[in-house]
Amino acid sequence: MFITMLSAYLTLLKKYSGQDDLCVGTSVSTRSNSDLEEIIGLLANNIVLRSNLEGNPSFGELLKRTRKVAFGAFANKEIPYEKLIEELQTDRDMSHNPFFQTMLTYLVANDEVKQPFQGLTMEPITLQKKASTLELSFTITEQNDELICTMDYNTDLYNDDTIVRLLDSFVNLLKVCAVNPEIKLDDISLLSNEEEIEILENLSGRNNLINLPGESVHELFSQQAIKTPNAVAVRSTDGQYTYNELDELSNKFANFLLNNGIGSHGFVGVCMERSLEMFVVILGILKSGNAYVPIDPSYPQERKSYMVKSSKVTVLVTFDGTEFKNQENHDYFNVNICNIWNEIVLESSKLNTISTDLLYIIYTSGSTGKPKGVMVSHKSVVNHCLNIIHIFKLDPQQKVLQFTSISFDVAIQEIFPTLLSGATLVLWKDKYISGGRDFLHWVNDEKISVLNMTTAYWTNLVMELKANPSLLPANLKLIIVGGEKVSSETYLDWKKISNGKVRWINDFGLTETTITATMFEPDFDWEPLNEIPIGRPLANVEVYILDHNQKPVPIGVHGELYVGGKGLAEGYYGNPDLTKASFIKNPVITSGGSKLYKTGDKARFLPDGNIEFIGRLDSQIKIRGYRIEVGEIEAAIKQIESISEAIVIAFQQKNGSTQLLGYIVVNNDDFEVDSLSAALKKKLPNYMIPLHFIKIENVPLTINGKVDEERLPKPKLDELRVNSYILPRTTTEKLAAGIWESILESTSIGISDNFFEIGGNSLLATQIIYRANNIFGINVPLKSLFEYPILEDWAKEIDRVKINSLKSHQVKRFEKSIVRIQSKGNNTPIFFVHPVGGTVSCYFSLAHNLGIEQPFYAFQDYGFVNEGFELDSIDSMVEHYIKEIFEIQPAGPYRIGGWSMGGFIAYEIAKRLKESGYEVSQLIIIDSYLSKKVNRNNDSIVYNFIKQLSELSDRKIDDSLIKNLINLRDLDLYQELINVGIVPQGTSIEDITRLFVVYKRTANAFHNYNPSQNDKLDIPNTLLFRADDSPENEGIWQRLVKNLSLKNLNANHFTIVHSPLIGAIVNEEYTARK
């Protein structure tokens, strides 16, 4: 029963925390000796049960895993707890347990009340309970055929409601597993029927409905103009327009467009600075039956040209007649608003307005590097406006600030609700927002009552108001902040400053959800416990929080945020595939054919029904194969006392390595920056700790109120240093450290530093080895740095190579091709084969994603380890690689894999092994295909060589530049690769030459390869992973292998190999077939 309860508790913890590696403590009796049975007292010891729930096992499989872990721990139960702490040299902190923060105690009580001691009178004594030393302490008592569950908990972390829900979830989990013990963990629902109804019917907002008018946005504006014709609609330092004037002028501009042959149901670009005329243009475009495409004049020329071309605008309206030429010579009618204004005012103000579905296309950043155009309809904006007018309490007496660029969707929230309610839109006086004091004075003078602000700019204002509370504008009634997470500390400062005089709303939304999806407005008495919530969904908006199987999670549990309802955008213009992937069929409410937008944001429902935003699910920065969410790092930094703001960015050094860099705003001049790294090591893994921190006075902002990274101070390279430092001791260690310091452009490298965690990569490794060979006078293998990335270990390996070199009397040793990326672990090893180019650094993140229990070996091309020895065909590679596999694993079953070309070599290795009578249990093929080989020539080889190098160095490069580089002579090409940053500075021409020679030889070998299709290879588990940009699905593989399982992943050909999903799926398939 204990094993079952422990397995259920582990499943519960996994579901709530999202973690697969869990440590749970338990108490075991140490009365193993019969002589101890009569002794009074507690003879027990605490042991640690560490369980791995990776691979989505069934509950039955988990029972087996748990039994193995538990019995292994029970065998060592006599080891004193303090001895364990001493042996592991764990720093003891009396505030928490060093090994686990949750404990499961299973007790068996007598069914009948008995006197255990004859002749003694027993009297129960009630003891006052001490504070819990653990986060959670779960006790299960078996008595009278019942299980009595109690949970002690840390009240600083949890409240009664949370624990009650946790226990309810535990009961629901047991019911599900009792009915179906072979259910997969991911398929287990923790929700009771009542909680599922509460989440889907109430918290989601799907029943909070309002009726929408049938009119479009511009028609509703014209109706408002009839109601308040003489009220000021928009005002600036240059003048103002009443509602009647703005309505008539926009009619005239619509007529101008129509009379000049501009049809309806098209797109009109607007590239104008904030001005009165801009509103005439936008409304006129809508009235002509077209949608507008806002283009910020400050955008780079290339971005503006792309937006014009991509959206296929028929008209481009500017102040100066600027044109954006592009290679496709896209034709459009250019309107210089200044030159034709006199023509506009002569047009008729009478207009039969035309309605269309779309209102605008706003371009947002795309993961591919190109902006993506989000299409938003009139219906969605009308729904948004009615919500905002009601929540903001907008009426003709209100004055709303407009300072956001129209290319940023917050401008929609500033503009249209104001113009549909009769309020006045007041334009900020300058192109850019000024400092806090000047801005606050202006807001006060203009009698602004409503401010929409980004979180970053509002934070700066709070800092200004904290020093000068009297600057709070007298007429200010409401501030809305959004775009980034709000600091609890900043909110409390604001609350103290405003003293309930100014309403405050935290809103959340995306361009794809029509600006705002949820809002949170706290009462004055509300105090933040942790994060500031993002509130509840607006009317006609639905919000769901789902797990990775797209099933609802319990209240309090993290999941991905999905948004639906009438605020949903129509999709991405000209990109149906991305639209289909992001706007999915509603998996929760399947009737009606509704859709949800997959935000990629992590969130959870709070007990009061509000939503807490956690951060992004996908990685925003990739460093050394790790995909990192900087928001998590920033939040950890801001939890440290004396730090009010933190920004973390990726910083690229001259040598091409990418590092994390932290900027902090402190409120204590005595704060020591050097203490930050040590503090963060308690919260974050090493690879998430910035290499360096810089103090700044405040966070610089862009025109849209976002963090302006360009204005952050650049670090001095000699200041970048490793967080922890242990002095090199031996001569070899000192020389090795000097080599690393010169190549990595860092100082004070210590013996505990990991080459790949302080900026190293495979390209820099070649420089390290080249210099080491010259300094030590020996042939140090390149793979030594992959196998011994810690400086101390690498120095020992160099000493070993020295000794072997002397023993061999200068006889050249033949180096092996195989690299031990991860040699530890009890699972059957995996052998991966290099792609075209012969390098194996592409597999580091895959090895990491497979976990610490998975041995992982990779074959690099022989050309990197044995000069002059070349394998120029797939067959010769297969023959040599199998020999090295046998040296590590003489007998099967074997697990083989490869990415790109490596997939076909892996297939041939598996085939050869099977033909020789060996068992192959798993073949892993990552985006391998033949269809692009047919057009091979020298130019295509050079093109792909440059493309692969750019991906390896995280440097994106345009195809136009690659085409120019292709025409260069080899030596000129190599030098130019260094100049543009694709190859690190300091890399020798010889090293680049070798990279290209190996790349060309392996590419030719692949081109000449033609797999035999006589008999399908029969392997129990063949996994084929496909990228979004792959030219085929099963392709040739359906003719080469049996038992093919296709897995499509959201990645491109170069990034797919880093996807964590590959590790999870491979582990799951391996576990299921063990």
C-alpha cells in the first residue's frame, strides 16, 4: 500500500509542479533488531526517495519504478541521517531540509484500542503543534479499513484552500488509477466534476456574454459624432477637431480614395507620425471599405519595405511621399498627405460608407525573423471597445492620452474606445516621451484623466512619484498598465502614492487577441501575496489554461494559456500554416467549431478566479543549446533585497560566443553586485546565471514604452568573468587556463569552469586545440575538450596524452572518432552519427534533453581527429563507426540515430548490425531526407556550408549576403566569414579550410549515396522526427523501414535537433519497450 500511495503522491507532485525529478522523504523504523522491540522511544530514521517520472509512464509502470527506488533506499535505512549530510558535504541550513521539502509518512494503526503496556495507566496529552519544517508533510494512516490523510504545510507558502484542493486532487487521482492502473500519467485528470464545471463554465468567462451591435467601428464613430458633434474628438499642440469635423474630413478622405480608383476590401498602408491628420486618414480608410496597415516611420527601411510588400497594400499614405522599394517591384499608389490635403478638403463630405470584415493588419515580431501580419476584424475591435468603455467608465468628460505608435496595438485601445464614447483624445506633444517630471507636469496641465502605459514606463513614473508625491496629476482618474509583468514592490509604492485616488488596472493581451484579453483591478485593501494577477477575461472572451495534452488543469496548477471568443484575430495574413498552428480548434468545448489562440504563455487560475501570469513557455534566448526564458531570471533577481528592476539580455562577444548579461536598478547604494551570483545560485541552474551584472540608474525605454536594449550600456570585455573562481594550481592547469582566457576573451578562468558554459562552442574548440598543440608540443585530440569540458579534467587529460606520447616514442596514435558526450547512466547507450560537416556539437542539447540516465555517444568525422585519413563514402563510414560501437557495447540491443545525413548513416549501421545477427531496438531519424540532393553543385555546397555555420554560431545571415559570398575565392570567403562574425575572430584559415574540406567531402559522400530499397528494415521502434520546413513527411522512409512512427515538431531543419520534445518522446518509447 505504501508503494501505491507514494506513486500516487509523486504523480500529484508532478502534475502540480511540472517536474519529473522528485525527492520525497519518508520515515522508516530502525527496530530491525529484536532486542530493540521492548525499548520505549522513537527509533526511526529519515530516508530520501528520489524518483524519475520522465517519459510519461503508465501508473502501473510508475509502481514498478517506485518499488525499485523504495527498496533500494530501505536497504540503506540504517545509515544515520547526519552521516548522509556529512558524507555529501551539504551546507546545513536549519531553516530547511537539505534533501527534500516534502515528506510522505505511512502509518498503520491498531483497529482496536488496546493497552500496549500491561499494568500502566495511559493518558493522552494534546501537544501544541510546531511550525512545519517542510513545505508539505503528508501523513496517511491506515486504520479500520480506511486511509486517513492529513497534510501539514508551511503557511508562508500555502493556505487552507490550496491544501484542500491538493487533497481533493489526490483522491480524484486515486479513483482514476484504481479504475485504470495502466493509464498514462499525462492522461490522468485531477479534476472533480464540480471543479471542471467551475473552470470551464465560470472561470473561463465563456458565459459572460454581451450583445454586439451590427455596425462597424467607423459607423459607430459616425453615430457618436451625431450625438456630440461639437465635443472635441482629438486635440494636439497644432489644434483640434470636433467630432463633426473629424467625421466630415474622414468622409472626404474616403471619397478621395474612391474617386482615385482605389477599390474597397483592400489594404492601405499608413506611415505617419502622430498627428491630427493621421486620424482623418485612418477613419477615411475604414470608411472607404479598406483595412489599414500601420507602419512606424522610425522602423528600419528593410522592415518597412517588407511590410508593404507582404501586406500587398494598394495605397501608402505618408507625410512626405516616401516610397519603400523592394525587389519584387510591388506597385502601390503613393499618397503624400501634405501635398494633397487641399484636394481632400474639396471632396464631398457625403459618403455611403462601405463595411468590410477586416479593420487592420498589425505586424508583430516573428520567430522566423520576419514580422507576421495579424488580421483583426471590426467585430473583434467593437467587442474590445464596448468592454473598455464600460470598464474605464469613458464618457464625454474624460480626456485620454494618446502617445503609443499606431504600429503597436495598445494605440487601438487608446483611440477607438475614446472616439466611440464621446471622450477627447489628447496627443502627446513630442515624438518621444520625456522624463517623468516633465511628463507628469504636462499630464496635469492637459487635465488627462486616463493613461494607458507600458509596465516599464509606469515603473519609472512610480520611482519619480515616490521621490515627489505632489507630482501626481490632479485630474488623473485611471492608469492602465500592461505589456510586462508588474512588480509587487512597485505596486505597493503606487498604492501608497495614489492612496486610492486613482484607479489602477493591470491588463493582459496580445495582438492576436485584439489588444486585451484579461484585466485586473484590485480593491484598495488588496495586498499582493506573490505576483500581481492579470485578472479575468473580458466579456465575450474565453480563457483556458491547459496542460501539454490540451486538457484543463486544476486551480493553482501551471499550464499554457489559450484565448478564444469574439476578441480573437482572424489569423496571420498570407501565412495559413502559421495560422493553423496558432489558432487551433477548441479542444475543450468541441461543439460550435470555435477556435483558441495558443499563446505560449504559462499561467494558472488562482482560488479567487483571477489568473496569474508566470512567463513564456518557449525559450526566448538560446545559449549553448539551452533555451532560456529571461523572465524567470529577471524575476529571481528582483526577489533579492535592494533590487527594484532587472533586465537580462543575450550579449555576443567578439569571439562569437553568446552570454547572459544582467542590468539592475538598486535602491540601496551599499548593495554589492558581487554578491548577486552567489545568491542566484540558490535559485537558478548555472547556465541561467548571467556572466556579468551592470548597475544602471533606470531602465531606458523605446517610443512604445518597451525596454530599449540599444541604450543599455555595453559591458567592457575585461570585466566579464566567471561567477566562481578556483585558482589553477599545476603548470598544465595554468597554461590551459591561459589558453581559454585568450580565446574566450575572459579573465580569471578557474579549474572548475566548464568550457561550454563560459562561452565555448565547437568552433572555438578548434582554436583551443590548435593553441594547446603548439604550447604543449603534443597532439591533443579535439574530442578531449568535448569529453573533459571542465578545465581541471582537461588539464589531467593533457598530462595523460603527454605520458602516452613519451611512451609511444613519437609513434603516431590513431585517434577514434567517437565522442563521449554523456557516458554516465544505466540506460542502453544511444549512438548518434554526425550530419554533413562532420561535427557533433549539434547533439549537446539533445544529450541534455535525454537526461542524466542516458549514455550518449556521437561520431564526428575522422577528418577532425586523424589528419590525412578520409572516409569518402557512406559505406566506409559505416564500417569504421561499427568497429568503435563494438568497443563500447559489444552486444545488443543497439539504439542508433542521426540528424540530417546522419539519419541515413544510422540507418545503414542498423541495417549492417541486423544482417550480422545483432539486435537493434531503436532507430532515431531526425529530419533526414534525400529530396534536396538533386541540385548539388559547388555553389550549393558553399551555400549550405555557410548556412550551417551561421546556425552553429547563432548568427542569422540573409540569403543575399550568402549569394555574394559564394562568388569569392576560398581564402577570401574564409576571411569574410570571420569578418561577418559567422566564424569567431582568431580562427585560423587552416581551421576553416579543414571545416570546409570535411563539409565538402561529407556532402559529396551523401550525394553519391543511394539506399537499397529491396527489403524493409524491421526494427521494433523507428522514430522519424520532421521539421515544419521539411519537404516531405514519411518520404523514402516508408520504403526503407517497418514500424515507422512519424512525429511532426514545431521547428525548422536546424532547430529541430535541439527540441526538448525529441528527448521526451525517445525516452517514452524506450521506457514503454523496456
